[in-house]
Amino acid sequence: MPTVAEIITHLHHHAPPHLRMEGDPHGLLVGDADAEVSRLVVSLDVTPAVAKHAAETGAQLIIAHHPLIYQPLKRVVANEPHPGGVVLSCIRAGIAVACAHTNWDVAERGINDVLAELLGLADTKPVQVTYHDPIVNLVVFASEERRWRVWDAMVGAGAGHIPGSLYDRCAFWGTGTGTFRPMEGANPQIGAVGVSAFVTENRIETVMPSHLVPAVLAAVRAAHGYEEVAHQIVPLTNTGKEYGIGRVGTLAETITGGELLARVQTALDFDAVRMVGDSGKPVRTVAVGGGACAFLLSDAIRHGADALVTSDVRHHEYVDAESRGILLLDAGHAQTETPGTRRLSELLAAALPGVAVDFL
Ligand SMILES: [Zn+2]
């Protein structure tokens, strides 16, 4: 049975924490990382009803999109409303609680990608870039004997692939002579203390997103065999992949605002979608933002969007959109984020064959 910590590793594979907005809670919020999990509940929120369902079905972990603890809690007291009372009932029932909030909004295949997919948008990109993944060049020197083992370990930790590229295991290899002299106290794999060694070595040069460097270096050290691993980390000015909030893309054909409204209602199975603007306006480029993303309006206009589909729209935002000629649709907070949360439960279920996964 996997532990809570192992499941959170899978969660972070899909929703990398470094993509979250600054200060946003992520990962384990309540419970024991070492507890074993046979049943998992995935939900948009950890409501009292979700916590009750988890307790009744014997689940040991709830993963929610919205963080159960968002602001510091002043009280954790029985029979009180969300969130303090829910925190206590989860602790009493031995249920851990984790979340993937803005990291799952931003992530590939996350909330916003699913929303764009449901509306039939193609060639999508973030409406607002929030994270620019820096690329580094890592150079490692390995002996002839260990080079394949070292390279496989590097690739296993994510080196040799730039997100978005269709090529992996990319590197440049060169062969040369490495030299070193072990000093007093050293325990060299090759050579002897006080004697210069000359060894045929491979220079393995590869690229990766900078956030992977610690994991790749740990893998190299485990596979390398040398007491000290010679390596160089070289920052590059090459542009890495851009991640961000919302998606803007194009429909397969031009439709009217009224048709877009109907499409959103059908796609999200929600009749109460509200739209401001001319229902006869031709629509081809559409921006989406799951949850409260009316703040993306100016960026959506900059990308040439004819409409922005989001939720929690306030009066002045409708007025702003109408005056700027862009359609603004309020499609419900839960309605715009539930499909992406369901997708997360499907991805976790596929990665965890021994764990029963409920989506609420
Ligand atoms: Zn939300």
C-alpha cells in the first residue's frame, strides 16, 4: 500500500508545486505523511460532507483542489463550521488532507487545459504567464565503465528533455582524458592517494529545466561511483517553456456569442451561465480561466480573444468587458473547475492501481 507521501509524489508529478502562485498552500495540509492509503477521495473542496464520506468509506486521504487551510486557523474545535471543524473531524478519523490549487490551475492537463479542451479550443497558450522555466546545461564527467549507468540515472530524473519538446534522452557526449590526484584521507575508486590518475572519461552534456537539477545530481551521485563527481551547471539564456493562468485558443470555426453561450452550457452541464455582450458577435478566439479569473480580461484582449469564459464576475468587470467589446461569461466557479479536478482523480487512479479512488 502506498503512503500519503508517495501519493503526494504522484500528485506533484501532475501538479508541480513550483508552478503555484506565491504563498499558495500545497501538498500535505493535515495528517501523517507515513500513513498507508488504500482508499483516496478527490474533490473540489473538503466540505463537511466530503469529510463524512471519506470517514464512512474508510478513506485515509482526501486530495482537494481548494486548500482546506488557506488562512491561518484561529480555532480547531468540534462541531464548528468549515474549516476548523472539518480539520478536527479529519484528524479524528485518521484522514490526511492534501491539495493542489494554483499548481493544478497552471499545470499542463490541469484545470485550464481541461476547460479549453471541453470548449474545443486548439493551439492554446497561457493567458497570463506566471512561470518561465529556466533551462540549464549540466555537464557531468563519467568513467567509460559507468557512463551508461550515469546517463540512465540522469534521464530517469528528467534530464535530456525540455517540456513541450518531442525529443527526450538528448545529450552531447565527448571522450577525453580526466585527471585528478587523491589527497590524504580520500578513498578513490580509481588510482591511489598522492598519485595523479589519468582516466578515459566521457563528458556528458545535457539540458533540463533548472528545478530538476537537485534530483538529477542526486541520481548522478548514486550511479557514478566516484567519491567526488565532477560536474558543471551552466545557466542558459535559451527560452524555456512558459506556464501560466488561463488558456487562450481558437475554435475550429467562427460561431456567434449566443452559440458560445450554448456551447459552454452544454460542455459544463450548467444552464445558469451568464454572458454580457452582443450575442451576435462573431467568436473564434476564446480565453478561459477556471475559477475567479476576470482579472485576465486585459490579457485576454491583448491575445485577441473575442470572449473570456470564467466565473465569480463582479459588476464592474461586466461593465469593463462590455465597454471594451469582449464577451464575458460567468460559468460558475465549481462548474469551471470540477472537470479539471475529475481529470486529476483519473490521473491519480491510473498511477495508483492498488488504491480505490472516489471522485466527489
Ligand atoms: Zn477555485
